[in-house]
Amino acid sequence: MFRNRRIEMPDQEEGEAIDRGIAADPDTIEITPELMERMKPFKARGRPRVEHPKVQLSMRYDADIIDAFRASGDGWQTRINAALRDWLKTHSPA
């Protein structure tokens, strides 16, 4: 899509015009090496890591089982997880 796009760097005159515009803008500061050293790295984005992450898995269930859980509304996959966890309390998976 953008394979033929090239980045054209400004020539000397354009670069100086850009620098003048930056200097004239009261909301802009010039980053000095001292200021750069005081800056802290940005923290990672997204959800925090969980202690026991879930594992993505592909399984096949009977359609009526899935239909029953889906009919109960949002969170049906979490309810399947809870049902399996409850089953493990009284049964051995082996």
C-alpha cells in the first residue's frame, strides 16, 4: 500500500524555517541533552501482567452445551471456566 512512499528530508532553508517556527511557539521547548537525561522511559501500555495468565485453547463442545451457556448472556466463557473448576473440586481429571 505504501511501498512507493519516500521520506523527503527538508533542505537547509526548510529546516531553518521549521526551527524558527518551533522557537516562536510558546508551547514548545527545545530538548537539551540535560533534559533528555532527566526523562524517564515510558511505562509499558496495556493491562498489567497477571500472576496466572489464561491459556488460549481450541476445544470442541456439543452445540447444546455452548448454546445453553451463550443463552445466559455475556460472560458465558467465564461461566464455563467456573463450571470446569467446580467439577475439578469433586472429580479427578485422570
